[in-house]
Amino acid sequence: MPRIAGVNIPDQKQIETSLSYIYGIGPSLARKILVQAKIDPTIKAVKLTPEELNRIREIIEKNHKIEGDLRREIMMSIKRLKDIGAWRGLRHIKGLPVRGQRTKTNTRTIRHNIRKTVGSGRKPPAMST
């Protein structure tokens, strides 16, 4: 298994897909990296030569934030929002949707109100008098 940025990427997949296993690299960024390194995106990761792997590593290390650095930066920006008391920070603290989504329906996962089946989790109907 080739190892890039501390992550073992899968052998039997195309290198374009394998690079997306690294946190912070999606399909479009993987394509850009491979064009910059002059590597065919359809080649399998196991067939890469050591010099091709080194070219990919250098491009990623020099130009992109990935893995721990990216996670740390995201955590720090959320912490900053919480510290200054911004609306988005308060939504993070309360565990509610941050980007303006409705909460009457559709936010069960973030509110921890997950229904396993259709009928479970609902309140019983009110008794008529």
C-alpha cells in the first residue's frame, strides 16, 4: 500500500480515487494534483513508481493543507466563533444546524432524535376528552 501524508491509500483503485481517501483531498483536487504531477489518473495506485509517488507527496505537502493541519484549522475556526459569541458559534454549542436549515423537520440526526422505524419515536396522540 502506498503511503501518502500518513495515510495508506488503496492499491487496487485508480490513483485519482485513491487520493480522495486523504482528508482534505476530494475528486477535483486529486485531478488537479495528478495533472500537476503529470501522472495518468486512470493508473492503479500499486503501479506507481517511487519517483511518481514522491512527486505527488511534494505537491501535496507544499501546496495543500490536509489531515491534521486541516482538522486543527477547522476546529480553531469553530472555537473562535464560539468564543466571540457569534450566531454560528451558538448553534455549534447547542448542536443545531448552523447554516440556516429548518429545524421543524429534517434535522433529526443533528438533534439526536433518530427514528429507527417509521412509527417509533413519535409522541402518542393526545387523548380526546
